[in-house]
Amino acid sequence: MEERYYQKEIETMPYEQIRALQSEKLVKQVQHVWDNCPPYRKLMEEKGVTPADIKGIDDLHKLPFITKDTLRETYPYSMLAVPLSECVRIQSTSGTTGKRVIAYYTQNDVNLWEECCARAIVAAGGTKEDVVQVCYGYGLFTGGPGLNGGSHLVGSLTLPMSSGNTERQIQFMMDLKSTILCCTPSYAAYIGESLKEQGYKPEDNSLKAGIFGAEPWTEEMRHDIEASLGIKAYDIYGLTETSGPGVSFECSEQKGMHINEDHFVAEIIDPETGEVLPEGSKGELVFTSLDKEAFPLLRYRTRDICVLSRKPCSCGRTHVRMSKPMGRSDDMMIIRGVNVFPSQIEAVLLNEGYAPNYQIVVDRSKNNDTFDVYVELSPEQFTDTVSGITAREKALAGAIRTMLGIGPIVHLVAPKTIARSEGKAVRVIDKRKLHD
Amino acid sequence: MSIKQLTVFVENRQGALVQITDLLAANHVDMRALSIADTQDFGILRLIVNDNDEALRVLQSGGFLVQATDVIAVKISDTPGKLSSALHALNVHGINVEYLYAFITRTARHAYVVLRVTDNDAASAVLEEAGFHMVSEEDIKKL
């Protein structure tokens, strides 16, 4: 099959030209934040850097890093660099009230984001003849809106299904003959199993490809999904902070995701020292945006551990490829596509009157994440009836669901029974095999 | 009239229950009655003992989650239909029973029923009105 591109000239641009383009855009992006975003300017001043020091991409390392904390500290207006009247949209990460990160978009920011998603859809074989079923969540989560916009640009018929209601997903999939499925890989696996349970064979559906992201998945899971749905499964990557999905995406080669380098510069750093590591090293992925107006990001630490590769790709795309994230440099977990920090669970416990003695156990059963939270009961919370205790468990699970958007099974346990190693409680047990 | 029941949270693991009975035995606490409610994850052990303070102390210092709960106990003659008539009396007055358990003793031809209800005082009054004898802490000690 002949390789197709959404924007061939940019996607296959020789590396030297990409670098020149990046240099030119970086100078402008730095000047933009210096002029229009006081928190950025302060960070740069603290590091003794001015826009005059940034003459091109080789000077990128001089800029200060920013982290999720930097963004949270400036809640609710994040690192807004245009007047609010210029913004047309927000999206947001899940998170504690006051701690979530709100991403702002001008119309141009939305356009460029959707363009990135369109590139991913075309790389997965999408054309205007396709029927794209988007079952990522719509709303504050970037998954649904991003792929929806990309699909519009490609000209495909877009089914804005949002997540959940598997019966209805399958009905639309079969009746409207969806050809491309966009969702989390675990939901794709679940749909595959549901189809099988209903007696469908992989060849009974019209799907040819799937674009799956928002959570880590293995090659093994890819094979399972490809076999159960009869499709080719493509990975897509992104963060709310950078815009959303589409920062990078897989091509037919399926060996790493091409980063849209005309919009983002990627670096790999040593998470301990912050030192930039050479190509091919494993380290923390850092992104710098080049075109963002409302919410620019300079050297944003993603906490994802990756490897970058500039080896030529058979698809013809010249943009650098990133590996699937191999882990995190912080304690964030991705459960059913939702970012979860243990500190969020802890905040709910304290808020609900529990001592922060807990353990999170995450596992994967039939390609779906299981999420259990064990919490030690205190004497004040103990009651003499089973219904009293199960009501407490349900209430706590509900409070966690309100915070995270996903609900765990809560187990109240006896005091001092949660495993402690070297006196320190083990907060997270992740039994999933997420990385190859 | 209410009596104290000790309620103990029991982990669902092998040996959890025997740890509790060992502790009580070692400290010469005599059990009058017991019942256990179990779920997949945990159990709730309910005990009527001869010495509440001592039992509470030894279980707490043994690291158990234990609570003294006010329950009522009623003495009924050990004949068919008597429990039913007691429950009818409560039902008629809209008193809900959360749980109950019963025991008989060697000496008297009576059964004792421990009840956890929504309102101890109301339930006691209803049962006494219906001709039942409510059991006191003193009665328990003498059994």
C-alpha cells in the first residue's frame, strides 16, 4: 500500500530543514513567553536567560525546565500567554480541585492540534471515505475532542460516541460500518471481547485500523487487539499540557511514534541531573512547543521515560520517533486511561476522615485494569454491622470516583495490616505488565 | 435496658479467629455467646463475655479493632413460637432488627436472644410490655 500523508511536505521534510524551522520558531516562541507570560519571564530571569540568549535550537538547553507543579502553582490561568479574550477552549487534566492543570487554546492552537490528529489518522490509513468511531471520552479529557477534530479535517464521517455504553458502540460499529476505531487500548480489547461474546468473528466488522492511546500498552496487547478486531492497531501519544493526543503517532512501520517536530521539540534528559542525553539514550521525555499561542510550554518535563530514534523510517516520515513510554520518573499511574497520583487518593482519605494508611493495587484482567484501594479502619470508623462497613466502603469509593473520574473497589481492613517494608508503607502495587 | 457486646473486626485470613480466642482464654475471659458475620473480605465477631472491661483491654492491647456496642438481650422460654412472638412485637412497633443471635445455658430451660435494633429503649419497652424479661449485665454475669 502506498504511504499517504496529511501534510507530505512537512512530514517528510529533510532533518536539516526541520531543525532550521525549529530554530526559527523557537526564537519566536521564547520571545512570546518573555513578553506575555510573567511567570515564564520570572523563571527565565531566575536562570539568567533572556530571549537574546536563544538564537536557535542549539540554545534550547539554556532554558529552565517546567513541571506539572509549575503549572499547578499558576492555577487556574496556568501559564496563559494571551489575553483570555483570545482563547476559545479549555481542556483539563483530572486532578484535585485547585491542582488540576487547565490547558487554554486559541483558535489557531485548536487548528494545529487537530492537524496533528489528522496526520495520525491518515498515517493509520484514514481517508474521507472512512467512518471514524471516536470512543475516547469527550469533555475536559483531550482524547475525544482531539480525534474528533482530526477526523473532521481528514473529511471522514465522524461518530462522536464518547466512552462507555459498549452495547451502543457495537451497534453503531456494525450498523454504520465503522472503519477506524479510536479509544484506549484497554477499551479496544474490551470491545473485541464483547464482539466475540456476541458471536461475531473478527471479519464480521468493517474496521481496518484503530488509533489507541492515553495509557501504556504492550506489543502483546497490540497482537491481541489486532487479532480480536481484525485490524492494524496504531499507538498515539500526547498530554493535555502539550495540547492533547497527536504530539506523536505511529505509522505503518509500527516501530515508535513520529513526533510532530514542526510543532514540538523533544529532548531526553537524565531525570536526576536534568542533563540532556544523546539520541538513543533512555531518559525522561521533555517537550518544547513551537507554535502554541495561549499556553506555550518550554522544556516541559513529561515524567515519561522514553528513547528517541532518528533512524530512517520506511514510511518516509523524517520526524524523530519516540518509543512507547517505558515507565515514569514519578509515582503517576495510568489506570483505565486516567492519570492517577497516590497523593490524590491520600487527599480523599484525609477529606473523608480516614488516616492515610492505604495501599493501591492495580492489575490487569482480560486486558482491563482492576483498581483496588485498601484502607485501614480506625476505631472511630468501625461499626458492628456488615452493612455499616460496606456502606463506608461504597461512600469512599464514590468520593475517589468523584476525584479521579474512575472508581476503585475499596476494602476496609484492620489497623496495621497494610504491608510495610522497612517501616514505610508500600503505597502502590502495580501488577500489570505494561512494558515489553 | 441494654447490655454490652464486644464487636471485633476480624481479618479474613487463616488463624485470625484463634488469635482472639487464645487472647481471651489466656486472660480468663469467659464467653457467654458469640456470633460471626462474614463477608468475602472480613468478618465481624460479636461476643457476650463475663468481663467486658478486661476483654476490651486485652483485645485492644493485642492490636484488634474492638468496640463495645449496646445491644439488648431478652430471655424467652425454650418453646416453639416464643421467638416469633417477640419478633412480632418489635415488628408491630416498627422496630428494625439489624442482627440477632441466641444461646441457651446449662441451667435454665430458657433461651437468651441478643438483638441489635434501631432503638434499644423502645425495643426493651415493647418486649417488656409483651411479657418478656429483659436481661441485664448482672444477669449475664450470673449465668
